[in-house]
Amino acid sequence: MSEPIVISVKEVSKHFRLPHEKVSSIKDFFVHPLQSLRGGKTSEVQHALDGISFDIKQGEFFGIVGRNGSGKSTLLKILAEIYQPSSGEVSVVGKLVPFIELGVGFNPELTGRENVYLSGALNGFSDKEIDEMYDDIVSFAELEPFMDQKLKNYSSGMQVRLAFSVATRSKADILLIDEVLAVGDADFQRKCFDYFSQLKKDKKTVVFVSHDMYAVREYCDRAALIDSSHIVAIDDSETIARKYVELFTETGERLSNPTLSPERWGDKRARYENVKTKMTGDGITIKADVIADESIDDPTFGIMVANAKGQPIFGTNTNIEQGKQLPLKAGESRGIEWEFPDIFNSGKYYVELTIMYKSVTEVSDWWKEAASFVITKTKDTPFIVNPPIRYTGKG
Amino acid sequence: MNTLSKLKQKYRYSLIILKQLVITDFKLRYKGSALGYLWTLLRPLALFAVLYVVFVNFLRFGGDIPHFPVYLLLGVVLWSYFVEVTVNGLTSIVGKGDLMRKLSFPRYVIVIAGSVSAFINLLINLLVVFGFMVINGVPLTITVLWLPLIILELFVFALGLSFLLSALYVRFRDINYVWEVLLQAGFYVTPIIYPLSEVAKRSEAAANILLLNPVAQIIQDARYSLITHETPTVYGAFSLYWIIPFIVVAVVTVVAAIYFRAMSPKFAEEI
């Protein structure tokens, strides 16, 4: 494919000077004239990007992935000419429109209609042009009855729909999209994906920053993985998505998810010990010892497996599986074992183990990350599970 | 025509944004207040009423100046415009920080938008001044033709200062307070409430020094052109002395433009 290059980034670096004591008053300027000229008492230089180079061809759907704080958003802002690179060069051919955030410039005191015109102007549309597309915008957002209400009376979902509806009208050659999918409900996300498919069909050039590997796999032709201000790899989206997941499994870090913290609680009348994970040919086995310090009449042992995002994948307990509880005597030690098939995509998974009693109302031991395991597969799907599936038939 | 349409194309985006920002400013100003846009007229009129009662009725200022109430009102209206533009201009860039971190559009549009909406208010207020002129029976003379140029000078000076102040405010947050104090001092060193002729009676030199301030020069010129020729202007001083306030305006505007241009690419990350 010999499409022309429309975005060319050459050796771009960006550093921010972070003064420990910011000089922002005139008094400082007079009291410490030299220091303030140098920009603060001690300033720390933060390298947000370091020697970034890549080219994007016309019609490409190009992903930029990386952890929080890796420099993705800075790069996007440099492409959008919001930030100036400290060194290096960026050249862009064609009209570029950034979607750094939905609803930029929306004013809560204005009506929906007024906001459409305001937001449209920021996207480069004159009043006349918006007049022509106004009805389309409103019907796409499904907000006909609300357009003369103030935006502050809209629900956040309605605001997002309106913003998205305006944003998608942009007549750009190149679109920069940053995490737009992070907001909105499933219905809205489907609309986003439809829009992406349309962009792909129209052969638009898109630069797409995301944490969502499903979307990256699904839409991006190529992607760049950025880690600690450098480009680690530029490759097809499948490879990059896998490398991205490996990045997390290597360091044991989880994706930004505050709900999955290494927590454990309960009264510990009985508790888990010696939790072991064993990977067999076609399944995973979790073994543990239950140590009872006090007797429990109706213990229920539970298990739940979640992915690195903290999304539960499945779970069950002995009550569901066997419908009966075997009493634990004080001082007793009992081995338990869970076995389940490998239905996972590549990535790291966490196992949550529980012991409940009194008709599953009291917690004896609840261990959020009792164990973890890593799956590496050659083929992943953009869905929650990836069970072995047999396909017969041609093609 | 060709160059005009080219220019229009080049500044198309800026013009579209400028228009919307001015419209939005109009819609949002006085939002929720019962009298709404009437406040644009009521504020300078209220200030005028206070000054009139105190300085004309009680202190007998401007005794021998013809049409002194209109003379006073014109000064108040022009000064209020200058204050409005510079005070709003100063915080305009920092106030729109959110927009600037998300979009790349020419930064100067924000400052100009504030200045344009204040300018529309000024025009409305000038209509009120004309109304008072009719009531007071002020005769119109040919010198009124100077007025548009005088107003243009005020527009340029206030806009230039706004560019300078808004860019400085990004780095030095004290400017806010400094400017407040300077404006307060400016209200007294500018011949708004007192007739400059009173100063000239005591010291010709002092009156001339006060006229070096471009706002003083502008207010006196406006009064001369519109209300009475019996008011001192900077041209009454010796030879080319009158050129100094114009040089001040030019220097401020050029320095402001250069500084703003140099600083604007960094606004997004420094705010």
C-alpha cells in the first residue's frame, strides 16, 4: 500500500519544567530575581516524550496505547497543536480535528440549541452550516423535546449524546480521538463503534488513544505502544495489544481499577492457607487449605475469577455446586480444590476466595486476591471470555 | 475582492469562533437578573447619578463649563468601557483555560471577543449620551466627525492593554491586584469627575502632564469633539507635545502584540 503520509512525527520530545516552588507572584520575582528567571528554586524536568518518531498514512486507523502517565495524551495534544514540542518536528497534511474530550466549550447556562451552535463553531462550522445539519444533529442525539432546555438540566448521558452528535459532524481529513469511549452506557458505546466503522469505511485517517484493547484490536490497522515516554513498538494492532497486556503481567501492575485492591477481611473463625494455582493442559486448578480455629456448622466456600480490569468473569460456591454444607470442627484442617476450564483471553486473572456461614450471611474469610494466574494465547477475542470453540464448515 | 476572500478564508475559523464567543457572552451576561441587559445602561447611569449629585450639586464642580452633566457622563461612559475591557481582558485567557487545553484555535480570539462585547455596550451607552445631549440642547459641531477616530484609539489602547495583561496574568497572578490599584489611581488622575480646566488654572504644566495619559487625552478629545470646545486638550500644549500619548498607545499595542504572540503557544500548558 503506497498511500501518502499525512502525519509525520520526527524525533519529537516534550519536557515539562516542574518548579518545586512555582514563581507566580511578582514578590518572588523581586525577592529571588535570579531564581525566578531560571524558573523556580529547584525545577525538575519531566520528560513526557522522548525521541518519538512515526508516520501515519492516509486512511490509516492508528492506535496509541500505553499505561496511564506514559505520554499518550501529551503526544495527542502535540499532534493537535495544543502543546508545542520541545524539540523535533510534526507535520500534518490536511484538516485535523481533535476530540480530546466530548462537549468542550459546552455551557450549562445555555440551552441545548445554543450549545449546538457554540460547540459547532468551536468545531469550525458557521451558523449557516449548522442550520443545515441542526435537525440531523438533534435526531441523532434523540433529544428533540429537550433542545430548548438549559444544558444544566440535562442528565450526563444526554449531554454526552448531544456532544457526540455535534462532534461526529466534523468534516476532517484526520481525526484525533482520545478515550471518547470511556464515557456513556452500552447503547452509547455501540453508537461510538458504529461511528468508528463509518470512519473506517470512509477511509478517514484516525489516531486513536485508548486503554480498551478490544477497540484497538477491532478498529486499528496499526498501533504504537508507548511506555515511559518512549515508543516501545509499532506494529499491527494484534501484536501491540498483546504486548500491552504483557506490560501489565510483567510488572504485576493492574489496569487502573481502584476496586480491586488486595483486601482480606472476615472474623477468621476459619481461614484459607497455602493457596496454590496449577495450570494443567486444558484447565486451571486452585488448591487451598481451610484451617478452622473455631467450629462452623454451615460453611460455604466460594470462588470468583476476575480479569485485570476487575471485571468478574465467573464465580460459584459450594452451596450452589453441592447444595449442602459440611460442618467444620475447631482445629480441623480441610483441603479444597476448584478446577475450571481455560476459557480466557490473554492476560492476568485474579482469584477471590471466600468462607461464609450462618446461611451465607457471616464472613469468616474473604480474600480478594488469594491467587492469580497469567494466560498467554496466540489468538484472542475482543470479548470477555474465549472458550474453546469448534467450527465446522467451509470458510 | 480576491485578496479579501483569501483573507476571509484564512481567518474563517477565527471569525466563526469570535462571533459565537461574543453571542455567548451577550446571552450569559446578566443571566437570571430581572432587568437583564438594561444593566448595561443602568450601571454607568447609576455611577453618573452619584457623581452628579456629589460633585455637581454639592461640591459645585465644573461651574463655568457648558453642559457639564453631559460632559461628566461622557467621561464616565468612556472610563467604564476602559475598565470593563481591561478587567475582563486580564482574566480572559486564564478563564478559558479548559477550552485551551482541549482545542487549538487562535488564542487572540478570546481577548478580542471580550473587547468586542464591551464595545457594543459602549455604543449603546454613547446613544444614551446623545440622548442627554439632545435634552441639554448641546449643539452639534463639525468636530463630531473626529469622534469615530477617538473611539477607535480607545478601542485599540484598551485591546492592546488586554493582550498584555492577559498574557502576563498567565505567569504572574499578582497582576490582577496591581491592575485594580492602578485603575483606582487612574480614576483620579484622569479628568473624569473634575474639569481639567480647574487643574490648568492652578498649573498649566500639571494639566499637560495629566494629558500624557492616553485615556485622559481620549476623554478630553471626545469632550472637545462632541460637547464643548472650551476644554483643554493635549494639542493646546507646545509644538509636538501632543504626539506623546499616541506614541504611548502605539508602543503598548506593539509590545502587547509581540509578547502575546510569543507567549500564546505556551498558554495551554502554563495555565
